[in-house]
Amino acid sequence: MNWRLAAIPATLIPIFIIAIQFDIKLEDVLAIGFFPFVGAVIAMLIKLGLQGIKFAYITRKYLGSFDSFLKLTGVRVGSEFIKFTTPMFIGAEFIVIYYLHKKGVKPSKSTWIAIMDIVTEVFAAGLLSIMAGIIALLNGAYVVAAVVLGTSITVTALWMVLFFLSSKRTFQVPKVLGKLVKRFGKEKGVKYIEQTNSWMEEVCTMSRKNLRTSESKKVFTVSFLFSLASWSFYGISFMIIAMGTGYVINAFDSIMAVMGANAIGNLPITIGGSGLAEFGIIAYLNNLNPFDFDVSEGGLAWDAVIGWRIATYYVPIAVTWLLLVKLALSRISKPQAT
């Protein structure tokens, strides 16, 4: 985990490059104002809180009164630290699976809960990002639209196809990969492949058992709505920051801009999408080409983007880290297996 803490300063490099390139001073960012900045932080924390509540809801639906609702919410919020410090925003699902396993939940069931959580998250974000890409396309921002649509459609389609296919067929480790692991890992390799195949079979069995039930359809729908609401608060956070700089943007356009930037930030190039999200939101709102990021007069200024990034990325990193250490990674007394 220490390497993730070391990776955080690396995410500041694109911020410094942007500040130097476009002559942005500290006082420019501070000019946003205390209340708009705090408002954006609160909007982001609400976004994270809704993610946590959704996870707690899903867990309680499948495991009953298994754990404190508040603690489950905190664990899910804490798991976002992993997403913040990895390329392409992945990894949170492993933390919740780890936590549920420590609490005595079978790996297949904990994985199913994590999958339901992440699929509804990806589906909601994907739909909003695709909308943003279509709007960019209609406004003539062809390169931005291509990147947003290409990323969001690919990621969304991949997750949804795998999710629904899991109820129709049993996935196993690809034979080529399995042979390589067995060849180089010998006895341990054989053991790991057998365990992985068994785990994947159990997950697919749970998918067939649960996915078509009316209860699971209800859980999916409610979770999807929670995800839409959480991503909307993420989008609104930029509108709040923009108010502090005098840049006028309505809630819908703010959500579209942020979700377009989020899709660009999902490209597995930098840690936490650092630099990509900032350039993405400027490009989306100013219809810029990919080789010219000078802001035209009356356009969105870089200080607003940097202020937004600090409020919605660096402040939440501290919050999620504390919750991750205090809840998800703390010692747990293991109850009877579920």
C-alpha cells in the first residue's frame, strides 16, 4: 500500500506542467473562493457517500443484517482510494471482496456483490459519458467526441456483455494463459488455475441463480439509480467551482463536461487520470482541437479546472485513505461463514 502513497505526488506533475505552461499562479486558484471550493468538496463527498450507501444496500439485500450499514458504507467509500491511485480507475472491487471475505462471506458471494456494485456504476457512468460524447459530436468537437465515445462505449459494452453472459455460460481461465501459468508455476501454477476456475464457476453459478430473479432486477434498478445520482453530484461539483471564477454553466452541461472528462481520464495512461481529466474538461467545454489548449477570451479558465481537480480528487484521497485504513484494512473478528 505504501507505493500508492508514493504515487500520489506523481499525480501532481501534470498539474505543475499545466500551471507553468499557462502561467497559473496560486492566487489564481485561491481566487475561486472558500465557499465554492467547499461546496465542490461537499458535492464530491455526497457522490462518494451515495456509492457507499449503494454498496451497503446491495450487501444487505444478499446477506441480510450482515454488518453495520454505516460501516459497509464507509468501507465502500474507503475502497475508492484504490481507484484514485491506479490507472483507469480500477481496484475498488478488490477491497470490498477482501473485506467481505474477512467477515466470513464466501468468495463467490462477495464477488457477486462487488460485480453488481461495479456493473451498475459502469453502466450509469457509461450512459452519461455516451450522452456527453454525442453532444460533443453534434457541436463539432470531433476528436474529443471520438475519444469519449470510443472509451465509454468500449468499457460499458465489455462490462455489460460479460455481466449478462455470466448467467448463460461458465467462464474459465483462457487455455493459453492457463498453460503458461502451469508451465512456469508448476505445482503452484496448477493449484492457482484450479482455484481460479472453481471461483469463476461459482460466480457464474450465482449469476444464473440470481440475475433473472425479480429481487435481483429490483436491486440492479435501484443500484443503477443510485449510481446516476452519485455521478450527477460529481458533475455538479464543477458547476459550483465555476461559479467562483465567474464562468457560467448550468447543471446539465456541467454533468456532461465532467462525464466527458471522466471518460478521457479512464484511458490507462496516468495515475488517477491526472492531466487527462483536466485537458478533457477544457477540450469538451471549449471545443478545442487536441493540439491547441489556449483558452479563448470568455472561455473556461484553467484555474477553475485546477480548483475543481483539487476539490474532487486530492481532498477525497485523504478522506478515502482514512476510511480504508480504519475500516477495510483493520483487524476483523471473523464470524460464522455466510
